[in-house]
Amino acid sequence: MPRTVKRKEYPLSMRLPEADIAIIDRAAALRGRSRTDFVRDAAVRAAEDALMETAPIRMSPAGFKAFTAALSEPGTAVPEMVELFERAAPWETGRSKKRG
């Protein structure tokens, strides 16, 4: 009696121009990944992003009221962020280190 084995992987085939393959291979090499792993990860990440953009956010009327109330409150400064934005960038101060 033959055993039924549930398939865990499915093939995906696509035709790409040589220039696309070259840039994918270059990026995959920079990441130390195979072309297949690189493309799979990129495709899954793009799919997750697309799904998250369309996922509805549900909350109770009381939760929505609390959410809008929180958005209506004045912002509070975060000291570390204030310091960061007040700090001059290295290229603005002339203190940037030149490597050569």
C-alpha cells in the first residue's frame, strides 16, 4: 500500500532578465546567501508587508476612545531625542575623520 507523503516544499519558477539575475546574485553574495534563499526571503518579506498594509485593526468603542484621547494629548519631549536633534552632524562641524 503506497504511503501518502505531504509535500513540504513547492517549486516556483520565473523567467528574469539577465540584469535582474546579476543584481540578485550580487546582493545574495553580499549577504552570504544562495540565490534561492535570498529571493525566497525577499518575496516572503514583501508578501508579509503587503498583508500587514491591508490588515484591519479592530478595537472596542472604549478602546478607540482611549486611543483617540491619547493621540489628542500634547507630545512629551524625549530628552535623548532632543539632544540628538540639537547635536551638529560631523560634516557640519568639520570634525569628521578622513580615511585614506
